[in-house]
Amino acid sequence: MEEIDRRIVTLLAADGRMSFTDLARETGLSVSAVHQRVRRLEKRGVIRGYAALVDHDAIGLPLTAFVSIKPIDPSAPDDVPERLTHLAAIESCYSVAGEESYILKVRVTSPLGLEELLQQIRASANVSTRTTVVLSIPYEHRAPGLTPGEEANGPA
């Protein structure tokens, strides 16, 4: 990836609503050149979309936790993500190496809400769980620090 494209990706990751005019100013390109590059990055799948960052406390979901899960029956089909898609409190599902099969990032209203969600996860997917409650979030959704020779998914 060209250095100028890395700069555009970094700027948009930090502020997905940045205008083409502001991107042009920050990169030294014309507005039309920035527009073409952004469209090309979208077409290539480097930029997959744009989203609003939500204040979860403000919408009544102040408790964040990570739930590690592993199947009770290791010989059962690996369809856990499909079994859990109906649970809206699950924000992210990561397939991981290690003792657990998946780690879920969840957001709920309270400790009682977390307890109820854990019961739903166990019943829906036939898994055991290990939960880590988040005490604070110093930062998240950081823009990638792309440097020359580095692609969006890791070193070249």
C-alpha cells in the first residue's frame, strides 16, 4: 500500500466523517484525487465501512465484559457463532487459539444482566464460560498506526 493511502486510512479510522476537503488538506492531494483514492480503498476492501461510535453508558449499557467460551463436547460441530447471533448483547465474537474457542465482547445493563446473558450463552451454544468484567476503558477504537512496509492486517 502506498504511503499516501496509509495516511488516508489512518485519518479516516480516526474520524470516519472527515470530509474529502479536509483529507485533501491533510494529505496534500486535490479533493478529486483523495476522492478517487478513498473509493479505490473501499473497492479493494481496505475500508470496509463507516460507523458511529456510541457512548454505551449513555444508552444504558455500562457493563462491558469479555466472555471466553469452550464447547462442553469437543466433538460437537463448531457452530457457536451461528448459535449466538440472536443475542444482541454480544458486540463481537473472536475465534481464538488456546484453551477457549471464542472470546465474546458483551455489553449489558448490570451484573444481573450479565448473569442472565451468561445463562443464555451456555444454553444456546452448549459451552462453558469464563468471564472477565471490564473496570474501565482507557481507550478503544484506536486508528491503526500504519507505517511504511506495514499492511492493514500486519507487517508485510
